[in-house]
Amino acid sequence: MNSFLPISAKEIESRGWKEIDILLVSGDAYIDHPSSGTAIIGRILESAGYKVALLCQPNWRSLEDFLLFGRPRLCAGITAGALDSMLAHYTAALKPRRSDSFSPGGISGLRPNRASIVYANRVREAFPGLPIILGGIEASMRRLSHYDYWSNSVRRSILLDSRANWIAYGMAESAMVTLCKRLSQGESPDRIHDVPGTVWVTGNKDLIPKETVILPSEEEVMADKKIFAESFRIWYMETCAGKARPIAQPSSNRFVVQIPPEIEDKETLDKIYNLPFTGTWHPSYKKEGGVPALKTFEHSITSHRGCVGGCAFCSLSAHQGRAIRSRSKESILAEVKKIIASPNFRGTITDIGGPTANMYGVTCKKGWEKCSRTSCLSPKICENLILNGKDHLNLLESALQQEKVKHVFVSTGIRHDIVLSDPCKEYLPKLCSRHISGQMKIAPEHISNKVLSSMRKSNHATFISFLSQFERAKKEARKELYLLPYFMSGHPGCTIDDMLTLAEFLHRWNYFPEQVQDFIPLPMTLSSAMYWTEIDPLTKRAIHIPKESEKRIQRALLQPTDPKNRACLQPFLKKRGKTWLLTRKKSFYRKG
């Protein structure tokens, strides 16, 4: 195999190919690293024997780039990239972002809005009749009717607007390989309707599996917020690991059909991460200084997939699933050795983790395939959840023992509620003494239990208990360590008084965050359904939604001492008699 997958006609020619089998179109620059979904899909298709070419950040204003490799023999796979393209372009305040870390040199504007739709329609124009598969977070989280924050409206399935044949949602490796195999065997796209982890459209009701759950129609959810909330609830309850049934949503005279995904086993994950990634960006980006995003994960390792948290505002559980799938220790150590051999390695593995580092090795007593909970941690940790901090520590220590490795850190963050319940009581002390570079990331998100309940996060007492344990652990470690806690403003259920209480708590704590989260309703998350309908779909109760001026004040209350927020906050705080929040005390605590 060559060092990189081809991204130019010259590289195709150097391989002696007369045609390609599969064209992968991406809104990101090409980073050949196992943290990149496009790279993973490209490598696994290559390992299956297909000739794969990447078309990264093509000029969508003409067909020229799309015609670069000629017509693919089998199909095109399309992704907007690592982020939803609208999220990549706009802040929570709907202002354009100034840079794009997944583009060469961090240059913004190299991908279109709603990139999956734009790219798919360009491919359809260039190659009429070519089968198209959408993938990635944008397609995955817009696979059925969904609320779209950027247009403030309900949009139909992205599959209909893109005119693609399928969405391969979630991590999608198995679905992509299966679809390509069946296409290569000459099977018509119109007959491929049973691949796990795919979404497709049909006008023939007889093709829908008998056990399918039928949602309210696209037209109904667009017209009525209560019906939208109920439709979301039905879909949401069918996202449980191993228990999900097929879903179908009527749209005019057609049905959008979602087939449940498979759960990858350890052997499959090991095989994926053992593929010959170069671990860096394509050399064609050298003149721009490379791709900035690589710096955040170049020497990091993904130890597992999935998240048992089910946080209302997060798309992770619906995208990767709630079942934890962990790689073997041997596979991870093999990747450590590859990193050690890379020319830029200076002795530090920056992270061994996943969506949340201390979910590595977590299992379920009942088995993921029998679980019907939508969150294993909320409202309290499930008694069937088997926590495994010991295995994670063992993994970190084994990596640290490798030659030339000076440090092995955990930088992706941990769940503090899991730490408190983990039977491995040495987890936090050892993490603090050997595997934290200076700051430990956690996400308490708020201090109001009412707000935390709507977020599906653990209660505030859990955070306070963790704080005391962290202070004790860092004293034992005799190291200068700091917590980097993330807090969120503007979430459904959060009132201005809730936010003011949080601001007072942070001020008393002498914590003045520089990085804050202003709530963005991401497509097909529980929080976005709350935001649009002003109803909690699971309880059917009305819920307060901060908007416009209140949302701006809530955001400012997370950073009340920032001069940029003074004009916004001063009248409000003066009325409340709390102008002291505008004054920053001398802090003994490092900035977040």
C-alpha cells in the first residue's frame, strides 16, 4: 500500500490505475489519522481491495474538481467532515467563525453550508445514476426530520434533499464495506434495503420490515410542535443499544427508513485501528503550514467508542451509540509504538481515551444488546454498569513503560460521577500523580439540579464531592494541578436566576473561565427538541427556553468580568444588586 490515499490525478496515475472504484468526497482536508472518519473509511475500503480516491474540500461552484478522477466504478461516499458544516461555520450567536481548523492553514470558507447536500448534488450532476452514500456527523444527525437551529425551522431528512441512495450513519465502517461489496457483485441499489446502520427511501410500503416503528409524517412534525416532540420521543426510545427496531417516517408518498446498526466487537475495532495510517496531513498542504486540527490529536489514541452518558445536548450517543466498545490493550500499545516511530514524537502521548477517557473497559451486566436505558448515568448510575478504572490505569501505565515514552496523559476529559462510583479507588490519585499534564477536564455543566436534570447530568452534590477528592489527590501527588470544568449557558430549563446563581458560585470559587459553552441546539439531540417545542419530549412537561436577550445575558454571566460583557450585564446586575460580580478578585485558581 502507498503511504497516502490518492487525492490527485497524478497520484492516481502513479498507481497505474485506469479508473477508481470509490470516490470519497470530504469537507475536511485530508489528515491520514485514525481520528479522521474519512481516513478510516478510505483505509478500510482500501484494505478490502477497492481503489479509493479522496476529493477533499472541492470547489463546489463548478464540476471541474468532481470530474478529476473520472466516473467511479461503484459509488461515491460523501461527508461534510468532522463537524456539521453549519456548526463549523457559525457560532451559537450565528456569527461566522473566523477560522476552520480542519482546513489547510485554518482558512475558513473552503466548504459550503450544508456541505453533504451540495456535494451530493454536484456528484449527481457529474455522474448521473452513480450510487451515493452519505456519512459523517452531518448526515448521521440529520437522517430523519429534525430541528435546524441555523434556519430556525424543521427540515426533512438530509437524504431527500441530497438525493443520495443511502445514509451510512454512526461510525459506518461495516455499512460502507457491505454496500460496496454488494454493488461490486452487481446488485442494484434499488434492492439493497437490509444493511444495518443505513437509511434509505422507498415509495413501496411492502419493502419496510414488519417490525418497523412508524413515526408521524414529515408534514405533521413540521406543522405541529407537539407532534414533533412525540415523534422525537418515539425515535429516541429506539436508539437503545441492541434493542432498537427499524424506524420509518412518511414523507409525501415515500418513506424514509432507518435500519438499526450493528455493535462492533473488539476484533473489528482492533483491525480498523491497525490500518496503515501515516498519522499526519497530506504533504500537499505544506505551503499552508499543514492542517491545524492535527495538533490536537496527532499523538493521541482512541481507546474506545460509545458513551453511556446520554447527555441531552450531545450528539455522541445517537451517533456512536451508548454501548462501549473498547480496543484490546495489545492493539493500543501497537499504536503507541507507531507514534513513537513518528518523526515529530517528543516523548509525550497526549491522550489515551475516547469520548470520555474513563469509560474504557466499561461493560453491562445484562449485556448491551439487552439494555433498554437511554442513559446509564442519569438520573443515577445504573446498577448493571460495570466500571473499570483499573483497566484504564493499567493501559496508561503499560504505555508509559514503552521505550522513549516520557509521559502518557489523559486530555479528553473524564466523567467525575464515574470516578466517584468506580470500585478502583486508586484511579483518581494515580491519574493525578502520573497522567495529568496540569489540567483535568470535567464537565459539570451547571450547579442547578433542575437544569442538570434537563441536561441529564449528575446532580451538583456529585461535583462538590469530586472537588474534595480532587484536592486530596493532588496534595498526595504533590503537583500543581487544576480542574478545567466546563459550564454551559442557555440550555433549556435554565432561567436567568439559575445562571446568576452559577455566576455567584464561580465568583466565590475564584474561577473565571476563558472557555465557555453557549448552548447550540444540535440536530436530533434531546435538547434541540426541547428548544424547538418548549416541551421535554420525555416528560411532556413545558420547559423554559432562554432566547434572544436573555440568552445573551446568560452567556455573559459565565464571564461577567470580561470588559466585553460589561455593557450587557451592568444594568441587569445593578437592578439585582450584584454589580460586585463585575469585579475580578485576585485569583489563586488558574484560568480555564
